[in-house]
Amino acid sequence: MSDTPASLRWSLTWRLSALQAVLLTVLAVLIVAALAATGNFMTLEPEDETIDAIASAVVRGDSGTLKLRETQAFAARSAETPGLWFVVRQHDGATLAYGKVPAAYAEMGAALDHVGQARFGSMLNGDFVPAARLKTVSAAAGDLQILTGANGAVSPGRLLAAVGLLFASVVLPLIAITAIATIIAAPLVVRRALASADAIAARAKQIDIDRRGTRLPSHNVPQEIVPLVEAVNGALARLDDGYEHQRKFFAYLAHEWRTPIAILQTRLDALPAGPDKVLLLQDLARLANLTEQFLDLQRFGHRFEPARINLVAVTRQVVFDLAPLAIAAGYEPVFEADEETIDVLGDAAAIERAITNLLQNAIQHGGGRGQITTQISRSSGITISDEGEGVPADDRERIFDPFFRVNGHGFGLGLNLVREIVGRHGGRIWVTEAPSGGASFRLILPLLPAG
């Protein structure tokens, strides 16, 4: 089954065409019924069936005379038409009479040889001449001129044939014309009626986390769509309120965390040097980093100030700032750059936070040994590698999801924030296996021309 949604325009077009076809058919049936009830249905003449039955029963005898044979059609017509009479004549003078032929028609003879068909009957000087029908037909016995009384009934078969002819010659052309008109006009009418829906769809595409307050337009909207638009706008308003409350809560929480962290930092600095102090400082650094991540999630969600920045200088500064923490955790920090200036257009604070999170991730998950290498070049971007256990292949896509943790450490926010920042700058980030077997994160941003 196809998941492609059906077109409203074409759905309405086909339904209108089908409805019009049904209505026209019903109208044709009603017209036929009315004409039949008043006796004015087309030009169906009951004697036509009588003439056909006679023509099928007339044959030539051995001597060339006309003879009448008993056929099923003739027998049925004779039974239906009491007092049936007729005169059959050919151009060579052969004749055949049946029944009580009125005197007015008995001697018409060759006077009507050149008449294809005619109808007779009159009331003259008080003499009544019954109605009769003359018709020349082709039959097995040859061309026959048949004159018979105008009585009998139209059979259902002939009636159905006449109705079919009427349907094919009148109703079907009308259905075709109206269908073509509907197919041409309906999409235009529907498109014009749903023009406001296109405006609603265009506005809906503008709704995202950075454009809160956007609402769907409700002016010039069909009355049937207004409740849907109002419901969506109400839902957007509730989402905006909920997001704002959440943002304020996390901002307040992150700011409140800073005070006890600062107090702990002061007290730990006063402790004598030792392994326990190193571990406590590492734990405090992770806690401080988590606080900054919460603040960054709020800050970068609202502020983004692009400017020309030197990616090499920013990266080098982050590596130097975190070098003491890396050394204290047992690592040898290494920084390598192919050139001194690689410019990008971006937010300096955001890019600095992304590189910081990647380095802190390496310090936390690198196994506490070996080198943490940061490389930057114009062709390959920024690569940060460690010599730890690496990231399992099945987790390399999920590792950037919020709250996803490979080994239970951290809160799963740092790498997600990195991906958000990189995405805002139009860049890409992914993780592979380093030559040493550890994790290797590569970050690529669109570069500005040199100079």
C-alpha cells in the first residue's frame, strides 16, 4: 500500500464528476419514464415489431409465390395483436394477404411502389378508416412492401434498445462534457479555495525551536479549517510557555550550581597535594563542565553571533587551557597545525565550547594514559584522538544523541551540544577509530577564503 497522501483537488474532481454522472443518468431515466407515461416516448411505433415479425415469416414458394410460415416471432406477435391483418407485396406483383384487410387498403396495389414508409388513417364524411403503417423492408424473400394495422405494444427489448440509444446519444455526451469541464474547472476552483492553506503550510515551515512565537495565519481561511488552525495555534502557545518555563528553570539551576562549585574549588585548593586531591579535582571539573553545558544549551539556543575567527588560534587556546587537566589525568596533550591561520565564519564562544567538550570527552574516556592529539588542517578540519578503548561501531551514530552514554559516565549532553553547534555552522562531525585503537572525532566547518 502506498503511503503517498491522496490529492484533495483530484479527489474532489473525481467525486464531482461521478456525482454529475449519477445525476444525469437519474435525470435521463426520469425523462424517459415521463415520456413513456404520456405516450410520447421518442418515435417508437408498435407496428415496427409487427412488420419485423411478418418479414421473418414470409418466404417464396417453389412457384415464386409468397407464402407465410409459422415462426416463433410471428406466432407471438399474432397472439399479442388480436385482429392482426397485413398485405405483403413485391415489385413483381406477388402479393400475400392475411386477416381481415380493411377495404380502403385492399386495392392500393402498385400505387405505392415508390414509397418507403407511410402512415394512413382518417375520418372522412363519417367513414372511419383505421390507422395503418406501410414500410418497405429487406427480408429473406426479398424486398417486401408490408402494410399492416397500427396496433400492438412495444416490447421491453425494443424499449431497452431505445433507452440505450438515448443514453449513448444524449446522456453519455453530456456526462463527457461535464466531466471534462469539471476536470478543468474543479482543480482551479479548489486551488483558489485552498490558497490560504498554502500560506498556512509556508508559515508552518518557519516554526522551529529558534522561532518561538510563530503562529499560523487565520485570516482568509475557509470556515471549515479555522478550528484546526486555532487548535494548532493553541498548541504552539502551550509549547512556547512550557519551553520558556523549562529554559528559565535550567538557567536558574545552572547558575545556582556555580556557587557550591566555587566553594568546593576553594576548599580543594587548600588541601595538600596527593592522589585523592587529583581525583576530587577531576570530579569537580566534570561537575563544573556539566554546569557550563547547561548554560551553553540555553545561551546558544538564543544567541548566535557569527564573525570571522581563526580556527587555529581558538583550537590552540583550548588545548593550552585544558593541558593542566589532561596532564593531571595522566595524558600527554599534543597539538599539531599545518598552518597558522584557518578562518571560518562562526560564533567564537560556541566553537570554543565544541572543541572544549571534545577534549574533555577525550580526557574522561581516554583511559588515563597515552596522548590526546589535536590536529587541525585546511583539508581535514579538526581531529581529536585518544588512545583509549574507542567507541563501538554500533554506538558511533547514537553517541551524539542527548543523554546517551557509552559506559555510564557523564550525562550525555556534551557531544549532543557539539553536534548542535557544528550543525548551526553548517558543518559535520563524526567519530571513527584512531590508529592507536582509541576514539577519533573529526569536525569539519565551512572555511573562508585565505587572506
